[in-house]
Amino acid sequence: MRILRLLGEWVLTSLRGGGRMMIFLGTALFWIFLPPLKWRRMIARIHFIGAKSLVVILLTGAFTGMVLGLQVFYTLTKFGSEAFLGPAVALSLIRELGPVLCALMVTGRAGSALTAEIGIMRITEQIDALTAMALNPMRYLIVPTILAGLIAFPLLTAIFDLVGIYGGYLVGVKLLGIGEGTYFGEMETYVDLWDITQGILKSLSFGLLVTWVCCYKGFYAGYGAEGVSRATTEAVVLSSVLILVWDYFVGSVLL
Amino acid sequence: MSGPMVEIRNVHKSFGGQQVLRGVDLQVTQGEILVIIGRSGGGKSVLLKHLMGLLKPDQGEIMISGQEISRLRGRELDQLRERFGVVFQGGALFDSLTVFENVAFPLREKTRLPEEAIREKALTLLKQVGLADMGHKYPAEVSGGMRKRVALARALTMEPEVVLFDEPTTGLDPIMVNAIHRLILDLHRRVGFTAILVSHEIPEIFGIADRVAMLHRGAVVEAGTPEAIQASTNPVVRQFITGDPEGPIQPD
Ligand SMILES: Nc1ncnc2c1ncn2[C@@H]1O[C@H](COP(=O)(O)OP(=O)(O)OP(=O)(O)O)[C@@H](O)[C@H]1O
Ligand SMILES: [Mg+2]
């Protein structure tokens, strides 16, 4: 009986939490379409999410591409088709690894900081102060962040993909001796526009997902330093899990 | 104007089983300075948040110049909030903005004044609280007392009709306490706002209050002029203003 009750309570709290998250998203989307937009805050947010994540993205992108070059080359030699290294690396990056890894890295780098920042604003009553001035915290805090996510994620993903393809080139062409023309030429043949569109759609949806989860967790952070640290952890974990789950669903629908 | 500026009627509020307010009744007339005293954790800040519509009562109502605020929505609620200025207990300064920007923030966001006028106004306010040369610093870089004064200046930028002060002097040195009290009195005389001030500064507040109300166990046990409160025969009030550890209020 006790187990049943605990289970029931758990299901109810999760449902309520999920419902609140949906309402939060709905409200935020509503305010996105209600001008005026706070441009300056949005640009500051793009800097915060995007520009400051650049180094991480460059590093992880390069090494992901290099690892791919190595591993895919090894696999392809088994079928005697090393010539397809270029498209294999490019397709894995553009369709899958670019958007996903980039989103995971940005979650760790910027998402956690976002949650902490908004959480601190909550516990130090800065959000209440905005409300008390009759300024809507959604407009001032959440909308610029979500829009910044929608802009920054695709750009970062594109950079990740490019650097990754170059990393694969370094390993495949310079190290393992595939012809330069083969690497890029086959890529042009096999990568079509739909693959790129799919990558962009994914990264857009991850941008929304990550900023939504991270803003929500910060906005409803509990009390004290402990509340903020718990919110931050939850935001990173939930974002990461949702990225992978969502990636599977989008992938299976778009394929 | 007819009737009280703020009227709190039988307000109840609990947080997850903990009853904080259990039937608060209080009236504030226009232009007066009402000081709320009461034990730490007694629900004074919670009461102030109800006046801003930041919290909603479980039961009872709050009328502000005749309007019941928990029924207001959107634009109407905003208009009401614009008539208020608040000094939050912790200051609630925006820590991504400098001291100067904090004070100028309401002007920048809520008015179409030219930059010149905004600068001038914000500087005047900072001067009044004695922080004219601190404008470029961030809230984290100034002392706790300075933060309180910045919060005070920010609350007054929009020339509100009602100002809520949540412990504007707690943690300041005695000279600063009196300076802030004098500043509040001074501004009150000049601007004529209605002030609701939560404070632990006994006996200093008796010098600035028009009326004092004591909140205890979630209700107002006594409200009256400073003289009446000081002469009160209610044992709870007596014990509180003398700070006697023995009596009906038990330290927990
Ligand atoms: N948002 C909230 N959620 C849950 N409990 C709360 C909340 N806000 C206040 N409380 C509880 O309500 C009680 C009263 O808090 P409040 O901050 O109003 O006290 P106070 O009278 O202002 O005390 P102090 O003089 O120390 O500032 C406290 O026990 C606090 O734990
Ligand atoms: Mg308080």
C-alpha cells in the first residue's frame, strides 16, 4: 500500500511539474509575439550563450571531427570504401552529432549559468522587484533568453559542423592519406539540402528546449543557495536527457 | 479622497500548513506614516507582499483606494503597482546594473524622458541618499547600508503615492539609522506619500510614525499613535517594546 501511495504521489508531482513547465512555455511564447522586444537584453543574452561558448564549441567540434575521421576510416577500410570518409563524417556531424553535442556542451557551459543567474534573481527578490515596478519578468528576462537560444544554437551548431568536417579532413587526408578531392568531392555528392535543413531544425528545437528548461528551473528555484544549486543541477540533467529523447523522436519523424 | 488609502480586511495566508497571517485587519489613511512592528518571522514581509499583489491572500481582501487588488489583472494591476514604490528587505537591486543604472532603471523603462533628464533625476536622488559618487559601482561592490540607500532611492524615482519600506534601516549604524529616518520624514513632508514601514528600530520609530501597529501571531494586536502604543497595557506590546525576555511572548 505504501509503495502504491508513494508511487501515486510521485506521478502526481511529476504531472504537476510538467504542467507548470508547459504553462511557463506557453506564457513565454505568448510574450514573444507581444512587442516591444527588449533588443539590448537579447543581444546581451546572445553574447552570453553564444560568444562565450565559442571556445568550447571549437575544441569539441575539432576533436569530434578528428575522432570520427579515425573511427569511420577504420570501419570503412573493412568494406574497402575509404573513399566515402568525407560524406560519412559530414553526414554524421550535420544530421546528428553537431546539433546534439553542441546542445549538450552549451547546456553545460551556458545553461547552468543561466539557471543560476535567474535563480539568484528569484531568491534575492529581483524578480519580485521587476513585478512590483509593473515590468513583466517574462518580457525582461525570459523572452530575450529564449530568442537568444533560437539564434545562438543554430550558429554554434554550424560552427561545430564546419570545424568537425575540417578535423575529419586533417585526420583523413593529412594523416591517413585519402585524396583531398575525394574527401570533399564525395561530400558534395552525398550531402543534400534536406540533411542540412534537418540539422538546423534540430538545433533550433534544442535552442528552445535548453533555454526553456533552464529558465524555468531558475524562475522557480527554491530558497537559499541550496535551492539555486539544486535548480542548476536539475536544469542540466533535465536538459541533457530531453535533448537525447527529443533527438530520437525528431530523427524518427524527419528521416 | 474618501475612505482609507489601504484597507486590509481579515487577511489569512498559510504556506504549506504553516499559518503566517491569521486574520490581519489594518487601515492606512492617505499621507500617514504607519510603522509595523513585530517579531522576526512574524509575517511582516509577507503582509507587504500582499499589498503589491505579489502574494494572494487565502482569505480576506485588500482594498487600495477602494479597489480589491486580488481581482485586478493585467493593465489594471500594472497601473496600481505603478503608484507604489517598494524597498525590499534585501534591497533587491539588479546586480547586473550599476548603482546609477539601478536608480535610473524605472525612469528608462517607464518614461520617455530624454537621457539628460534621466541622468539629472537619478543623480539628484543619489545625492539625497548621500551616494552621489558611488553611481559607477555595482551593488556587490558597495556596503550593505549603501545598498539599502540605493534601494530607497530606486523606490522613490517614480514619485510613488504609497511607499512600502521593509526594514530600510536594519543592519545600519545608529547615525545612518537616524539619517535614513530623517530622509524618509523629509521626503514625506515634501512629496506627501503614504508610507508603510516595517521596522525593528525601537524606540527610534516612535519619533517618525504617525501610527504604529503591532503584528503578533498573524494578527494586529494593537494599532495606535506612538504615545498610545508606548503607554499600552497590552502585555504583548509592553514586552515587545521593552524587549523583556520574560512575558507572554516566548523566544523560540
Ligand atoms: N514564499 C514563501 N514560501 C513559504 N514560506 C514563506 C514564504 N515567505 C515567507 N514564508 C514564511 O512566512 C513566515 C514569515 O516570514 P516573513 O518574511 O514575513 O517574516 P518577517 O516578519 O518579515 O520577519 P523579519 O523581521 O525577520 O524580516 C516565515 O516563517 C517564513 O518562513
Ligand atoms: Mg521581513
